Amino acid sequence: MQYRTDRYGNPISQLGFGCMRFAKKGAAIDYEKAQRQVLLAMERGVNYFDTAYIYPGSEECLGRILQENGVRDRVNIATKLPQYVMRSQKAIDKTFREELQRLRTDHIDYYLMHMFTDFSQWENLQALGIEDWIAARKAEGSVRQIGFSYHGGTDAFLQILNAYDWDFCQIQYNYLDEHSQAGRAGLEAAQAKGIPVIIMEPLRGGKLVRLSQEAREELSNSGTGYSAAALGLRWLWDQSGVTCVLSGMNSEAMVEENCRIADAARPGCLTEADRALVGRIRAILRAREKVGCTGCRYCMPCPQGVDIPAIFHYYNLMYLEKKTAARFEFARNVGIRRGNSFATACVGCGKCESHCPQHLPIRDLLRQADRDLRPAPYRLGIDIARKVMNR
């Protein structure tokens, strides 16, 4: 296993174990299988295990495995505060203490504010006294390092990144999401500040493993010998700003394969031919896109607050993946933000089109994208979610 370091020089395995997708037996986690996979990952050198309060049964399962095998002190636990439902510091403390009980530990190594999508969510936590709360937990030793996970646009990510002295952060990032959400710009901004970056969804939940026939043939004919998973993971580890890549491993074969890939990957491990191969496969996958948006962000900022690149990204995803999955991601990552980032806020000024290198008819495309991303049932659901999340 190769290791990179956190902000304080502590080694972190560059492959992390994402515990959201523990093996299941029916609706419940299969404890025996999960235990075998966690212990195998540890044997292969993995020392970073990521869970969250809202992952059903995950914290309890991980805590039991670590306690019953006497290995708590050999690993780093990362878990998360569901900040979007916190309404008081008392609620924050109650949730955190419950997490310690579930995990059967007296401290969390890496504690995250879960799923920021907008800067206003950090402001809400500040109003609840979160900075004093963090300082108190660090002083007593129950939290070692503090960070946040993120699912919004680049601009808000940079705001949050610069608003507090974070120890680390976590973003969704892969070769299809290179310029969406925090994106490469966010990764490089964090690296410039010396803030470690944990990567989630490195293979888009397996979608970059289940490639189309044409993409599979391109990979097979490349002569690299890479599997689809190896190509996607190596693309990440090639970048020095990436600290740890999380994988939701739920079989021993997957643990073995990912550890083998991780052991051979280092910053700068891709050749120019490898990078060109990624570009060709990405182009094949994107051939079904509706909008030729590259995510360059020259159209931003919109005077009305419309997140043009994000809307086009999720609109394109509707034709690359399942429409329901793309609509869900859009609702989670754009829809519940405070303020109006929807295409309906567009007043037709045309400023975006004058700056677009692809000369896209952005105003017309925004109207079509909004119709497809927010049909009536989704629009109603997003409106309800916005009221709950932005109280």
C-alpha cells in the first residue's frame, strides 16, 4: 500500500474503505462478510475507514468489527455530522455522542460536516456556535481533525474552503466529474492551502467500471492491460493533490483488486498515452450528451445566480446514466441550495452566451434542461426539500 500524509504528517493509505456499501444480507448489513473485508483491507494496508451517521447500520458495524478484533488503534475512523438537520448545539452534541457510542470509541480521527451544498449551510452552523463546539471537542481529544464533505458548485466550495481553518475536505471527483461540483479547480485550491483531499465516487458508483461496449474495446485495444477500475483509480492517484480515494468495497475480490492497483500507483504514474486514453474513453461516454458544455465556467457568474455548468452537467448525465439518478443528483446538489440556482431565474440577458467558447445557445438550452430535470413531481419534491433544509 502507498501512503500519503494528512496536514500533520500522519500517514493515510491512498486507498480508503467506504463503509456506505457494506455487503448486505437482505436489507441488513452482513456482519461476517463486512468483517472479513475490513480485516482483509487492514491486512493489505488500508488505514482509513469512512462512514456516516445516516448510513444505515454502518457506524455500528464498523465499531463492532474494530472492537471485537482489538484493532481500533490501527485505523483512522472518519464519520460525519448530518449538519443539514442540526438546529441547536445541543442537537449537535447529542448526535456526536451517539456516534461515539455506535463506533465504540472515545474519539473520531477525521470528523466531517456532511454534505455541504451551499455556503449558507456553514453560516447556519456558525450561528449555532459550531466553531466553539469544534474547539471544545479538539481540546478534550474526542475529535482529532475536522473537515467537510461537499456536493455543490465550485464557487461555494471555495467560499467554504476559505471560511475556516479546515484540516481536510472530501469531494466527489473522477474523470467524468473533473469540472463539476468542486472539480479540479477545488482540488487544486485545497492543495495550494495544504489541505488534504479525500475523494468519493471515484468510479461514479461503478459506472466507470460498467463501460459501454465501444469504451471497453477502446480500453482493451490500448495495450495498457488496465481494467476499467484501474484506469479510473490511477487517473486520480496520478494527481498529487489527491490524498485518499474511497472505494465502497463489498467483496473480498474487490478489496484485493483495489489494493493491488493502489500499491502500484503514485503521483505522476500516468503516461501521456494513458492520459490520451482517458480522453478517448471520456469522449465515447460523452457522445450521448445533449449539451457540448466543457465546464470551463466562462459563462459564470450569472448575474441572476443560475448555476449554468451544473445544470448542463446533470442534464447531460440524464443521457449518460439513468434519468432518475441524474435528477436525484441535481436535486441534492443544486436543488436544495439556498437562493435560486434554477434556469427559471434566467432573465435572458445573454451575458453567458457572449463568453461561451463553444458558442452554445445557453438560454434556449437552459429552458430545455429545466423541463427535463424538473418535471412536475420532481419540482414538487425539490420545493418540499428546500423548505425543510433551509428552515
